Amino acid sequence: MSRDGRSTEGATGPGAAGSYLEGPGDLRGLTERFSALIPLVAGLVIARVGLLTASYGSYARTDDGTLTDSSMLIVLAVLGIFLAAITRRKTPLKKRFVNRLMLATIAVESFSGFAMALMYALGEPFPGTRLAIGALVSLSASLCIFYWLRRARETNTVVAVVYVFTSLALSEVLLYALSILPDFLEMALSASIVLLQYPLRLAARTRTIPKHIEGRKFESDYFSFSKTEIQRRQFLMATAVGIGALSIVIGFLRGYPDGTSIVFDPATRIAYPLVVIACCALVVVATLRGSERITTVGMFVTMQLLAAIALVLYSAFPDALRIGAVPTTALNALMVGFTWYVSLAFMSTGWRDPYYYTCAGWIVWIGCRAIMRLSILALAPLALDNGLLLSVMSAILLASAQIAFIQFLHVERQAQAEDAPSCEGDCRSCQRELSPSALTKLMGLDNDSESAQTREELMRQSAQQMGQQFLLSEREIEVLALYAQGYTQKRVAETLFISQGTAHAHIKRIYAKTDFHSRQELIDYLEEYTQ
């Protein structure tokens, strides 16, 4: 990394060598490298804690029952409208709008948290009022979470893993500390802490942008540069399908056996966050040591193992369901972190606004879970045999594993096919592979779509205007238009049929003429002033 915080492509060091943990002094170096993430980590932790204390009961129990999932379904409906609006817009949201939205959502999250605390101080709130305020705090907190994820867009695998799973682990520590307090005091204190997101936003602006922190992308990871766009799209689609299927399992486990919430005792309450923290530490350490599959197959194996353990414990201890609730709640938390991580990967690959991918990920994950959880409640009056319910959950778990791993195998087979001799695109099978599917278009990964072409054309026009303002040459304008779309120097060189060194020289001259110091500053200027 250069002294001014910009990344240097092709740099040597731990990111290039593979492992960040090879010597006793490496930990100190890592602390210095990732210190720029501190405001973002703190912001993400606080946003999640504000959501869980007011809407989920801080996981002193598995949740607050059906009111939790019902309020989340209301939130998902609103997010669906927001998602549709972003889709119709076809261009990223303006920075000014994003900042104003964040300022408003912090205020709403804090206000609704205080309102919930007041209701609990006056007595148990009415279900209707509880549902309305729960939906309000869930919506505002979700948008705050999306904002903090948005600030880490276009980063690399190592930085994304450290950011997401460190935040998840630390939020569990804070949640446990708050859960010891009475409900009204816990919610009031959490609502106060939520306001710290205001100064954290300002602090984040003074730190190195996450995508400029030195790191690496793995060949078998979501952030990797795949051989073709088709392979990368299919890889991310496989994850979306796997998340949806596993979320159904989580909904079953959280609602077992009759849809009511399970209260933890002191031992199980501390056991749950310890499991989450241990899993987060495992993922971070494995990634820093260069494990390429920990965030793909490894994550699915870990989560499915937790689900299997929960099934066994529910069956073995039918009179102490809190024991089975430990791996269930840990699985739920780990899915949150995984969804955050995958959302960052989608932001780095897709062309749509980052809020599109966070909203879509939230809808897939929370939606599947909530619907299945409420279905368990609806089936409760039938008094179904618990053994039957456990068998059904086992079958769904098996199906989710098959769906995820079959999709990964399909991606691997496609990668092998791309290494085979080309058929020059004449055969129908090749044409089918090259045609974006409906799911691909829904995810915003269809780079050949009309919307993508529209965005590219807007970026070219903006680059032309900026070139006139700063007296850039025609070649520098061409480089700027591609570079601002997220192209690496290597890809810019390949697209313009120039050497990588020449592309690098053009980019250096662009920085010198414009007096900007990062790709994000160029993008912000293009979006803010040239349209």
C-alpha cells in the first residue's frame, strides 16, 4: 500500500504470499493494517445491537416470538418497495441521498428504541403497539446495517472477512452485557448507544477506505477474478440458492416445536455467544492463513453442522429445549455474518446500487426464515408428533446441503468446460450458457443487460465532461471511464489493447491532473458534479 492509502495492484507482502499469520509479530502488523476498519466495525456492531435489543430481546431468549418475525415481514415488504425503486432507477443512488438517509435512520432507530424501553417501563406493551414499533426499529436498524456494509464495498476477501466476522463477534459480547440488565434499562441504554453512529460516520471518513487496505482475493472465493463473467455469476447464484434453503431450516429450528420462543438460563445464554465467537474466530484465522474455501464450502459445512447438532439436542433433551436452542441461535447469528459477507461480494461483482444487494440478501435470508417460523406456529394446533417434525427438518437440512453443493459442483464443472477447446460459440449448449438467466438478471449480475449498458454510457459521458474540466487527453478519458466502473489496471489495459504499464501511467496522470487520490474520490466527483 502506498503512503497515501491507495492500493498498489500486484503488491507483494502477506496478501500476495498467502498467509498473514506466519510469525509472532504478525498479529501486531495485522492490528495496524486493519485499524482503519475500527469506525466501521463499531458502527456495524451498534446498528445490529440496536436491532436485537429492541426487536429480538437481546437473545436472552431465542427471540420475542411471532412478533419478531411478523415485524420483519413488514420490514421486508418495505424493503421490497425500496428494491423496486432502485431497480427502476438503474443508476447508483447519489452520495447526498445516502448520507441523508443514514442520518434519518439513526434517529429513527434511537427514537424507536427509547419508545420500546418506555413501553416496557410502563408495563408489558400491547401486541399491536409492540409490532408497530418493532417494525420501525427493525427497518431503521436494517438500513443502518446496510449503510455500514455499503462503506466497505469493492474491498477484497481478507478485509471483508475481518470486517464482517469481527463485527459479528463483538456485537455478541455487547449483547450479552446488555442482556444482564432489566428489559427497559437494556433498551434505553442500547438506544443511547445507537446515537454513537453519528460521530462514527465522521470518523470513518478520516480513515483509509476499506477497498484500499492491502489484502487479496482467493481463486475459489466470491471476490476472485473468475475466468469469465458466466462463472462468477453462477458462483454467486449458487450461494443465494444455498442461503434460501438453509434459511428454511433455521426457521424450523427457531420455531420448534410449537412456534414459541425459548428462554435461556445463565449457562446456555453464555454458551450461545461463545459458540458464535469461536466460529467467527475460526473463519477469520483460517482466512488470514490463506484458506480459500472457508467462506464458501467451509461456511455451509459449519452452518449445516450446527443445524444437525441442534436436531440431535432437541431430540435428546425434549424437556430442556434451551440446550438445542444454543446451536440454533448460533447458526442464526452465523447466517447473519455470512449474508453480510455475500452482500459485499455481490456489491463487488454486480453493477447495481449496493443497497440493491443488501436488500435482496436480507429478503432471501430473513424472508425464508420468517415464513417457515410462522408456518410452524400455524401447524401447532394440529399437535403433530415431535419425531415427525424432526424428521421433516432433517429432510430439509439434507435438501439444503444437496442444493448448495450441487450448485458448487456445477460451477466447478463450468470452470473445467471453459478450459476445454472452444467450439467458437456455434453449438446451442454454448449459447445457452452465455444467455443470462432470470435469476442472474434479478441479482443484477447481467453485465450485458440494457441497464448495464445505460450505466456504462452515463459513465462515459461523465468522464468526457470531467476530461474537459481537467484537460484530460482522449486516451485518459477512455481510461477514466473504465477505471471508474471498477476495472482493474490489467482489465483496462486488455480492454483498450495497451500494456498494463501504460494503463498505470495514464491513471497516475489522471490523479495528478485532478488532484484526487483514490478511485472512490473520482467516482464521487463523477456522480456528484458531472451529471
